[in-house]
Amino acid sequence: MGTLPGVEMVTSGLPPKFDALDPELLIDPYPLYRRLRDESPLCRGGPATWAVTRYADVAALLRDPRVGHAFPEELGRPDRLLGTRPNFELPTVVSAIEPPAHTRIRAALSQALTPPVVRGMTALIERTVDELLDTALQRGEFDAVTELAFPLQVAMTCTLVGVPEEDRAEVTRHGVALGRSLILFPFVSPELGDGVPEARWLRDYVAGLVAQRRRRPEDDLVSTLVTTAGRTGELSTDEIVDNVVFLFFAGFETSIHLLASGLSALLSFPDQLARLRADPSLMTTAVEELARYDAPIQWIVRVTSEPVEAAGRTVRAGRMLLLLLASANRDDRQFADPDRVDIGRRPNGQLSFGSGIHRCMGLHLGRAQAAASLRGLLRRCAELEAAGPPVVRPHPNLRGYAAVPVAVRAA
């Protein structure tokens, strides 16, 4: 039996080595993840780095307070040694800091991203989906990435933040570029850039929005944060700016590919698409299953602040952990028949949105967009099928497609 790409088999008793940048992993990483899980729950991932492969270990480490974002000085300058830092140019983003600052900032942000807020956006989501589908149904086909998921995400994020229509194209361009550079951390990616110009441009833009909303509040996230800060004093201007920038770009990749990749998965399992059409009450579990099946973010980085027991080994303080979310989501120790879509799967503790105190703050909006889009497609399309093979967008960490061609016929 040959060795799979990305796995370096050794005979010294050491765990296998996981190379996240192996180009052969970019199209279909799941056979590799299966082999890794079978070989070892903990794999060598590079200098001072371990990759964690199995569900139980990944889930536990996501919730472990000893595993966070603080880079130890002994690793040197992470921005020079490893590439982009997760909080460069945005030092107070909630995903890159630890309590007590994390607890304070997340509590304020949560007020602007509650399920009731998202429910209030449902009519806008559905109306936007319908408008996007009008053109698709006239042509009889569309691309789920560029003609549905991407424009929907742009519209919803800009509306939530309060970006005026005339600024959206430029803000979106900078947000997408910044998101793609940050999500690759901790690996160098010259072709994607380091994100510094985009971060600075967006900070300046959002600082301008904050100043405007202080003078004249509106019904948007920036106004909510400004009002909260003025009333309680819990957020500084820099904290508002950093976290609005973060919330803007962070949702692009995850929400776009949750919808586009999820639709591609449903088209690959037509029995499950038919099942969802016959029983729309399964939509909530269907969205969770699509997130599990093909995680938009394949792995995330954490750092140990003190020795941690992981998968039967003691990992020393100051070590990086690559938590392989996508591998955990396909672990047959946790999920029956994990390589198959089952829209009624219960329970489904998928880890695509993370877990613990750093769980994705935009998950309610991402779920709502995916559910509303699928409902709209099923309601308006009598026929829905692949119009060609999806085109994978090669990326070491962002699992998604450049194109998902879909053929449709109006109901």
C-alpha cells in the first residue's frame, strides 16, 4: 500500500508527519484525513507544531482554557518565522485574544449578533435570494458561488455593518483579500499577500463609519456597538473598529462556502436532496450536516499556554496545535457513515463553527443564509441538478469551490 500525499510514514515510532501545504491535498483531502486518523490521533505538523486528527481530541482542545492564541516569545517573531499573525494590524479582535478582555468584548458583540437580530434579517435574506434566482431561472442555470452565495453574503454583511451601497464594491474587495490572507495562518503565502494594506484600509473606513454613527445612529451593527460603548464604556473605539473589520471579512469565506459547498454536496446525493424537498422540516439538521460534511475552514491554529494532555501525549507549553476540524467531522468514531450526507443526522456535534469561547460569532447568520437559500431553491425550482462538475479552488485551509454550476427549471 502506498503512502498518501501529505503523510510521511516513519519507522522510528514517531507519529506520521502532516504537511498541510502538500499540493496533492488541495482537491480532496478526506482520504488523507482518514489515513491520519487511523495512523495516529496526533501527528507532527512542523517545528513546535502538532496536528490533531480525531473528533474527541479536537473537541476537547477547542474547549480547553490552556489552549489559546497567545504566542510564546521563544518562538521568535511569528510574523517573520511563520507568516501572517492572526491579529496583526487588528490587535483586539475577539477571536485572537483571551479572557478577561475576550469575555468583555464578546459580550458586547453578542448583543449585535443575537438570533433575534438574525431573524429580523430573514425577510431581507429571502428577498435577496429571490432576486438572485430570478435571473438564474430565466437562463436555466447559474453558478452557486458567483451568482448566489457571494452576492448574498455581500448584501447581508454590508447591511448588517451599515456599509452604504456606493461603498460596497470597494469594501468587499478589501474584505475578501484580508480574509484569504488571515485564514492561511500560520503558513507563508506570498501569492495571497500579507493582508496589511487591506487591514489598514478597512480600519480607516470603519473608523469613519464609527464617527458618523456617533453623530447620527442608524439601525446597524456599528450603531449598536457605538451606543453600547457610550452607555457602558466597555468598548474603546479601537476595539469597535478592529472587531467590526473582523466580523466583516470573517464571514465571507465561511458563509459563502457553507452554502455553495453544501449545495454541491446535496447535488452529489440526490436522494438527500429529494428527501429535503419532501420534508422541509429537516432544513435545520440539513444545514448542520452540510457544514459537517465539507467544512469551509479545514483547520484552525491554537497555542498551548501550559502542558496539555492530548491524544495520550503531553504537549509542552508554547506549542502550536493544528486542530483538523474537517478530519474530526469525518471521524467514524463519532459519526456513522461519515463520508455520506444524511440530512436528518442526529446528534450532529459538527465542529465547523468551532466550539468553546471562540466559537464563530456569525454562525447564526451563516445558518440563516444557507437555510433561506435552500428553501428558495426548492420552492422555486421544479428541477435542480448539477450542470457540470464543481471547480475546486485550491487552498491549503479554505475548502471551497471557484464554481458550482447548477441547472434549474422553474416550478
